[in-house]
Amino acid sequence: MQVLGIVDIVWRGVNVPVEKGAKIKVGGIQNTGVTYGRKVGRAQEFVGSEVTATTNLERGQRFSELWSEAEGELQVVCDTGQTFVMADAFLTERPEITGGEGGKIELKWMASAAEEIL
């Protein structure tokens, strides 16, 4: 049985090659514990989607091809068939470029709930 191995990132229509270890936290409604007296109840709250991936800066590539403060569509495509699409994604931090390690750049996005396509 195949399990998740390769994750592809498509940011605003451009495939961004990423290293192993890309992560997605799929946003949506979650339960939060609420303590009152000697009881615990639950309250629901919305949490946004979060995606983290590391890419490398290539010869001739502009940093601005990766970083933008604008919103756009982000797709997380898994080799197991799932695709998570977030139409309102945005990068949350200006990334650092790490020298000596292939010019690693960690990219972090946030978005509303992802639409899962299988």
C-alpha cells in the first residue's frame, strides 16, 4: 500500500520544487475545551490552514518569484492523490536565504479552509 511520499506545491500557478518534509495543517472547525465548575464542555472555533515548505534558490532565479505579499491560489498536491486547494493563501513571513545549503528558503503560508480534491 502506498503512503504519502512526495508533496508538490503550486503557488499562483507556478510549480515550486520543495524538499522532503513539507507540512500542511488543514484548517477548519475544531473543538476547544471549556472548563466550568467541575465539568468540561466544548466550544468550536475556526483555525486557518497552514503550509510550510522548503525550496532552494536556483541560479538565475529572482527571490521575488517566490516572495510576494499578495494573496493567491496555493495547491498542495500529494503523490497519494489528494490535492488541497486554498484560493486565499498568503505568505506570512519574509523568508531567509540560507547559504551553503543550496540557498534554502522556508516558505510559510496561511489560508482559510482548504478544499480537498481526491
